Amino acid sequence: MESTHVLPGIPASPEEALQRLKDGNKRYREGKLEIADLTFQDWADRRKALEHQTPWAVIWGCMDSRVPPEIVFDCGLGELFVIRTAGQVSDRAALGSLEFAVSAVDKQGKPKYPIQVVMVLGHSVCGAASATIDSVDQPPKPDANMGSISALVEAIKPAYRWFKDDNAATPNAAQTGDARVTQVSMRNVEIQVETLKRNKILEAAGNRIAIVGAFHFLLDEKVAGDPAYNKSGEVMTDLPKYRIIAGHRPEDYVPKPK
Ligand SMILES: [Zn+2]
């Protein structure tokens, strides 16, 4: 088969990288994958991609089986670093992976990987956010063996606290069900972005790298209170600014360094 596949190269700026991700997501929504679909590549092309990796974005996403970044953004081999945990929560190993991606240098002391964007990618109907809500509203018995799952729940709790603070004075339909899970998940992304903005290794990478929050709507979904958010398969990078709506800021919910 003749190859029609050409990797588009390394984006020249964070803006271009973000646009590349948005364009890839559009192809995903339209069912027209060009790059992630390896049937377009013959082995010569694929070998080229495998010889030397040039990942230009780090996507920190959820382990959910429906949100694989390479497919959702239609990216190819060697283009993305992907870190995935439930609820895209951070632990030392995951954070170390991110820090390595942005700080590794080559023999000339130049950045080893041309990272332009670090994206925290949340999604609707997230099981980890749902489990966190449940464990706050119906706490497990003290003798229940939660294993390491409690670490996930603890990491997402500030997002639920923020949601409750915002809705304490004005109860509405968003306080239950999938809409609540989505709103908690979005806040979780915002808190994670704020936390990464305080990361010293990322800070040392300076203006070279954009840190962005994004949210993937799996299906046709409405976010309660905002008719603009009715999306299907779309990854949005302009999250609602809850801080303006209710006066609480994501900064207030960033965990204190231990
Ligand atoms: Zn999830």
C-alpha cells in the first residue's frame, strides 16, 4: 500500500501545538482520523517515527478507557507524552514523569524533547470524581480496606469542596447526578493546573511551555447552568471560570505542599 501519511512535524509555538490538538480532535469527532490511524502508514514511515521521538505535548489525562489522548487528538507515534491515572490525579511517579519530560536535556544542554504544551485533560462522567463524591457523602466505615484508592479520593476532594462552597448559597439542579460529577471534574482540572503552575521544574522551563486545562465531553452533554456547553466528543480548552461566578478561586483549593 502506498503511504499517504506524513507526520506534520514539530509545532513552532505553544499556540500552534494547541491548535494542532484542536484540529486533531475535530478529525476525531468527524470520524476522519489521519494520523492515529496507522493503516495510513507503511513500515518505512513508521520506522522513521520510531527512530527518534519528538513529543511536543504532555497530556495528563484520566485512565478512563474512553479518553485515549492519541486517538482523541489524532496524533501519531512519537508525538505525545501521555500520563494517565484515575481522575488524572498526581502522585510522585506521575509528577516525576512530567518533570522529566520538560527538563531532560541533550548533550548540548538543550531541552531533549520539544514540549510546547502541558495539558491536564479531564472528562465528563469521570468514575474517579464520582467515587470521591460518594465517599464524602457516604464515608466508608473506618475499618473498610480502601487500599491505595483513598489516595485518589483525597486528591479529588478539594474539587468537591470547591463545588459545595460555590453551591452552598444557591442550590440548583447541578448538585446531583452527572452534572455534579462533571462540575467537580472541571474544578479538579482547574486545581491541577494551578498546582502545576506552582511547580518549580515547570517554572524553570519558563515561557517555553503553556500549561492548559482541557475537558473532554464524551457524549451529547449539557453542563448545568451553561447552555454553551453542549458538546459531543469535543475537547474544550476554555473551561468555565467558576471563580468569576461565585468568587471562589482554584488557588484557594490547591493542596499545601507536604
Ligand atoms: Zn475519569
